[in-house]
Amino acid sequence: MATRRWKRTKALRTFMRSKRQRSNRFSLLHQENDSIPADAVELPLHEDRELSDHESDMDLSDNNDNDDRLSRSYADRCAHQRELWEEAIPHLVSITTISNCIKSDASCTECHGRAHLRCLDCGIGINYCESCCRSVHASRHIYHTPEFWTGYRFIPAPLPNIIIGNDHTCLTSYTEQITVISLNQRHYITISYCMCCTKMERLVGLKLWPATPHSPQIAFSFSLMELIHSLILECQVSLLDIAKMVDMLFSVQRNEDKKSIYQLLTSSFPYYRAYKHKISQEIFMEDLNCPACSFMDGGGPIFISLDANFRLCRKKKAAQTMRQNTPLLEGRFLDQKSVDEYIESFSPPETNNASCSQFRAGNALHSSKRYKALEETGVFGAICRHDIPIKMLNLKHGERLGYADFILKDLEHISSSPVNLLYDVGCKLVLHWKANNHTSLLSNYNVSVPIFHSYAHIASCQAKYSPRNKEGFGLCDGENLERLWSYLGKFCKMTKEMSIANRVDVLTDALNHYSRQKITRLCISFAERMDKASKILESETDFYSLLRSYNINTNPSEIIKCLVDEENRRLLYQDANDGNLAVNDNWKHDYIDKLERLTSLRQCWINAISGLQISQETMQVTAQHLIRLECALSAIEGEHQIVSRWTPDCHEYMEVIAAKKISAREKVKAEINKVVKERAFYLNTIAHHAGGQKQANRVMKLISNCSSKVKKLFDEYQSLLPSNHHETPPNITDVFNLQSPFWNQVDHTDYTCRQPNDIPIETQRQLIEKYNLIARAKEEMQFIVSDAANFVSNLEKKLITINNDISTMLSFEIDLPASNYIPENVIQYSVVHHNYNKLTSFKKGKLSVLLCKSEKVFYQLQQATDVLKELCSAYFATGLVRTEHLKNAKKNAKAAVLSSLHTWSTPSSAVTVHEHYNDDISSAISSHMITDTSSDPLSNIDD
């Protein structure tokens, strides 16, 4: 209360201080107005008022921004901002209207003569005379659109015939006019060609992309193609919509070309995408595999998530192309012919899976007759725990288990150690492997169910397959593909109408773009995940306090193990016998059942003899059953020495019937107990985890199903109560309450260890969840440091490879550690004294790219190493010290992102930083590598 009162007092004082400052400022302004001479030029009234309002608004929004936030609600601030905008818009319109004319004394920017033209592409306020405008735009700005001032309005001023000459003299030179479509206009330019290269090569050298491969008459500027590529990847805009946008931009000018822009883009843009992909792979040596996963290195556990997306379908009536089945981009999608052949030959036997059997995913019967109008029903994929896609394949049916088998068999070489696998129907996948004797898959993959999908499974399946309950999964939620689908699913509008090849190209390009973004943010991801794990560990004191509240001071792991065993027995309990009757009494049940069956058949035989309408065939079957029953009863009577056959009036018969009813009643009661405890499990789940509406609806549906089942079983239980039952009959409320007297005589759990029976079931579940969460958080911190070390190691290997390529091209040996940046003086020395001038133009261009790449990777490696050191320090630290290290890790992670995005303008800027960074990065990485996560993985790290 004292803190709140102090904050309110401080806010009030600040507000009053700002109010006094404003009043003083207004008083000074009035004094200045009074001191203005009478013969001075008088400003218009609206300009004076606009100036004072502008000053006061700036004061309110900038100087007193914190006071404004304290003294106003969000709605008041929005209303205030709206008032300011509404007041400013008329004046902004006036400014824009004034800019539509040229001043009478406007001078040329180049020669300072009288100006009659302007070019908004050159800049605001840039005016030209006719000769300067022609010379400037003919040599430098050929894609600009100047405007001519007629004396009362601006009109487009078409540029003269611009000729782009060759960079060399050639006897075979000739010129042709070509239409260039750029960001702002359609231009008509004459280009000089020669026989030394093709027209396509000449245009690409001029940063123009030809619309056709043979004799191109139309070309697109690279800036426009880059914009189109970005719009597709970031905004998921189709080429048709982009063509409409370009047509709208050019609607005010002549359109003499017969071919529409959409047709030209459709035929040429897929090849521009392939061209960019080729440059990224071969020139820039881009590797889009996850650099933090230790594939085949054994440096840490590997996680793979599987899932299907049925939004990314393709219609049977979709477009057809000449390259129907030959995508231009490769590396992401598996060969579809091999997939189809495997699925056609895949016929798994029926498995008797009572648990989670209502899932359609993985069911070939449900997935075979759906999607009749679709050629491809969706996409099935695998992704790592860092959200970087691994492999994809197209679905021809529903989500069959065969697709999971195929993609996992393709990934068997990915690691020499077992892989943690997360799949929505992992429980069915394991049963399928066991039924088909897939021992290699069972040994290579440790299967779990993703966190949010697990709420659709029954309680016993959640307890067995939840990643929070399984060792070695850390805080991985397994929903990585759901995050990918949220981005990739936006392409469904355009891909469902595409050809097979175009669809695969678009999705592959989108997957590469998604991977590129995730790799760029890996360091930030490490810091955020470490921060999340450290916050979970802060609740460890609450866990021990909860244990002490129940006088539990022993090893908590033993207590939790007892609680887990009890829960597993409770959830996985199945009645294996007929109630409480001894095995020796089972023959009596069999004997009574046969006697009741014999009585029923005799009644049928009497009805047949009495003349009732019963077929001859039925009579023969009844006679055969009677003979078999008589033989079976005689055998039982001879074995157990029964002198005379039991009748419903004899004591033995009535005793067995009563015991049989009690057994059936107890069996129903045990089943009710099982379902009620499962319902309690779901109620505790929704109380602690169901934060999202969709997730809450899933759990509520499971609770509703359990409640309906309990009510049906309770009605059956009441029907089995004897007619002379004098005790107060239970109600449904007592049944749902596990602490009620109705459940005092029910105990189907045989405890073999110390069991704290005084702990309520809700508290037991809370203890289990807290213990598992803390254990998974400790694992996660180990995994994060291991992943960061793998990332640094991969950067080091990449830098070594780049530097080796540079030294090979320049024919010199690097005198420094191979993982360091090559200083500028070394490069200059090699250029002067070695064979740089003998290199071809292609090798010179590639060398330039490699030098920039080396510099970029070096600074990324530097920042990533700093992040790794801070993460290691945070792992060992606690409290405020850990928080400080995490802040430094986040700061360095953001710097790593900037270094991966930034390209240095001059190599000399890297030399200065290199002189201050003399640590050997190789030793830094080796000192932070995690080799064994089973023991203490950070014991060898030197802080």
C-alpha cells in the first residue's frame, strides 16, 4: 500500500510540474507576441495557431510521455491521438496540394538555370532544366519518370531514346529496343547486343530478368522481381494479385503490349526463383540444415516432430505444365514416386488398440475414401526442435501411418543414438511398430505425444506418452510443425490451383525462407529458452515447501516415484478376474450359466412342440445345443461329485446366484472408480494447463465423455442392487466425489512402497507435475548449452571452409588460425604479390562474395561464442547472477542477429575489431562443448 501511495504521489507531482512548465511557456510566448513591432509582417492567424498547437502537442507527446501514461487511460490516449490526427489531416492535405505546383523562381539543381521539370524519383525538391534532365536520366537514372511543368500542371515527360551500350568493342554489335517493367513505370530502352553472349546473359548482366528465354522483348527489373519474391514469401500474395497491382500502377499510361503481365510473370518467375536458389547454394554456400542439431556427432539429443497439414492440398483439375513432375527446387521434398510405391505396398495388419482408437489419423480405412476431388490431399513433414524443417512429402490419402514409416526410414541415418520422436498419434504408431515387428524403429526412436495434442488422448495415454513425464525430452513441446503450418498454411490459396512442379517449388522456397529466419534467430532462441527454464527452476522452493507441509522430509524422488506408480496403476487398472470370487469357485459360475442356458433352450423346445411357428432348422439347432449342454453338465457333475442336479430352490444354487450378482456389482463399481479417477485427472489438467480456448474445449469434451460414461455405469450399478437393500442408496454426487463414503470399500491398488495416504489426489497430481517440470527444466538447460556449442562449432567449420576456399583461390597459406577472420592487409598482400589479376572475372566475383561471407560469419561466430559463454555461466549461477548473465546473453544474441544480417561496406571496418578480438575461437568452442548429457554435461566448462 505504501508503494502504491508513493507512486501516485510521484505521478501527481510530475503532472503538476509539467503543468507549471506549460503555463510558463505560454506566458513567455504571449510576452514575445506583445514585443513584436507594429510594422512587422503579420503572419496569418491559422499558421500562428498551428504553430502553438504543434509546440504544445510535442510537449505533451514527447517531454511528458511518462506523465501522460500515468495520468491517462489507454482509451483516453487513443482519443487524444485521434483528435491530433483529425486536426492535422486538413493541413497535411494543404501541404500536399501546394506541392503539386512548381515555384516561379525554381532553379535547376544541376546548372541553377530556370527549371521546368521535376523528378520525384531523384528526390523531393529536385528540379531540372530540359538539357540537364536529359543528360542525367540518359546516363544514370534511366528508370526514373520526370514530369514537365506546362505553366499550370505537371504532365509525364517521356525520356528520349536511351541506348545502353556494350562494355567492350565488338564487330558483331547490334541494337534492339526492349520494354523494361520496373517498380514505377514501363520504359522503352535500346540495348546493344553482340555475339559474345546471349540476350539473356546480356539482360541479366544489366540486372534485368527476361520474360522469355528466346528473343526477349520484355524484361523485368531485378528490383521488381525482388519485391514480388518478398511479397510471395512474407505476404503470401499470388502472381495474379501481383499482376493486378502492377497493372494498377501503370493504368495511367499507354499499354501497347499485347501479353498481360500475369502471363509473363507466370512463365518467367519460377525460373527467377530457381536462379536465386542456385546462387544461394553455389555462390553464397548457404546451408539451410539445422546448425544446432548434432547430426551424427553425438553431441546431444536429437528431436524430430511429425505432423500432417491438410490445408496445403491440390485439386485434380489444377493447372498442367510441360514440367508437370519436375520441380526446379530440390532438397526438401522426398521423391514422390518412391513414396507412392511404398504406400501402395503398405498394408498393416489390424491392431487391437482400445486406447485412443477414435483418432482418424493413421487409420487407412478412414483415410482411403476422402478427398475425392483432390490430387494431393496435403503435406506430411518432419522438423527438428529448433523449428527448422528436415523433410517433406506429399499426401495422396489421409494421414496413414505408412507416411510416418517412410519418412522415418529415410531419416534412420540422421543419428547414431536414439532420437526423441514426437507425433500426434504416437501411441498408435508404437502399437503399429510392435504389430509389424519394426524392431529397428522401436530401438531408434523414443516416442512421445506433443503437449497440446496429448489433451485429446485418454488419461493413461497422457501419463505414458506426455513429454513432461518422460526423461530426456526437456521442455520440448513437440508443436514445432504447428508453428510451421501457421506460416505455410497461408500459401494454400495459391498452391491448390498450381501444377505439381510449381506447387513443390513454392513450398520449397517458403520452407527455405522459414529456415533462413529461424537460423538467423537461433542465438535469441537459446537465450529465451534458457530464461524460461531458469524461471521454472525458481519454483523449486515451492515444491519442497509443499512436501514439508505434509511432513515429507525424505528423498522427494522416492515419494514421487510412489505417486507415479499409484497413478499409473489407477489409470491403467483393468479388472483381470470376476470380482472377489476365488478361482476355485469359477466352476460353479460355469455350472449355473449352463443350467440357465439349459432352462432357456428347454422352453424354446416346448414352444416348438406346442405348435408355435418355429422353423424346422431352428428346432434342429436347438436339439443339438440341448445335447451338448447335457453332456457338459454331466461332466461337471461327475468331476465335482454332484449327486442330484441343482435347482433354483436349492441352497447352493441361490448362494452362487447371490455371489454372482455381488461380483457383477463390484465389477461395475470398479469400472466407475476407474472412470471417475480419469475424470479427476482431466479436471486437474484443465485447472493448470488449459490456457487456450481450443485446448480447453478438448479437455472439456473428454470430461463430458467421462461424466456420461459414469452416469450409465451408475444406472447399471443401481439395477444390480438387491431388492431388500436397506442402506441409503448413493447419488451421483457421491460417485463423483472420491472422498465420499461410497468409495470407502474400494481399493484396487496394491502398494509396495511407502505411500503418503494423507495427500489428496489433486495434490498428488500437482506434486508429480512440479517435480517433472523441474526435472525437464534442468534437462533443457543442458540441451541449450549443448545446442549453442553445436551452433558455434558449425560456424567455426563454415568459416574454416570459406577461408580455405579463399586461400586456394589466391594461392597463399593463412598464417592465422583458420577459424579467424582474414585481415585486410593479408588479402591486400596476396592481391599485389600473387595471381589475383590472372583470375577470371567469375573467380574475382566469387572471391568478393567469399570475403564478405567470411567477414559476416566471423562476426556471427564472435557473438555466438559470447552467447555460449554467458549461457554456461547462467547454468552454474543462481538468483540475480543468473539473471545478469541471461541479460548479457540476450544482448549478445541480438548482436549476433545484426551481424548475420549486416554486410560491411568496407573490409577495413573489420580489421579494427579483429585486432581487439585475439582469442582463439577454436579453444573457446572446445572448452564449452558438451560431450555427455547423461552425467553433468558442463563439468568441464571453464567460466
